[in-house]
Amino acid sequence: MNIIEMVLAFAVRHLLLSIVLFGVAVWLMRLRALGAERRSWLLLGVFALAVAFAVRIVPAGLDDHAAGAGHRTRARRRAAGRRRARG
């Protein structure tokens, strides 16, 4: 999976999660009549949860790719190590 596919997958997951969280917040707002301040706090909490979950679901390989140590680079390093070992 290349970096573009990983970022796209992350964006889709984050968007779906945000839609679900926002839906729950809207459902809670319709369930009970909330004042403006409580609605604001509820939406702030949903935003904070969406950000926290987004950071949690960052694809593991994304950091490696951003640092320039993608799958191909690791494979090249292994191949170079084998060549050196053969002498």
C-alpha cells in the first residue's frame, strides 16, 4: 500500500467515524432539550473524541513512509545487507 492509499484510507475512516459521532450527538440533542451551552459542550466533546480517535487510528506505516523508510526502502536495505554479508 503506498502513501496515497494509506492517507485516503485514513481520511475515509476519520470521515465515517466523525459522521457516526455527530449522529450520536444529534440524536442526544433531539432526545433531550439542551440549552445552547450544553449543546456547545456536547459538540466540543464530539470534536475532541473525533480528533482523539483519528490520532489513534493513524495507519502504522504512515509514519514510516513520512520518514522515508517505506516498504521498498526496507527491502533495499535488506538486499544490500545480504550482498555485504556474501562479501
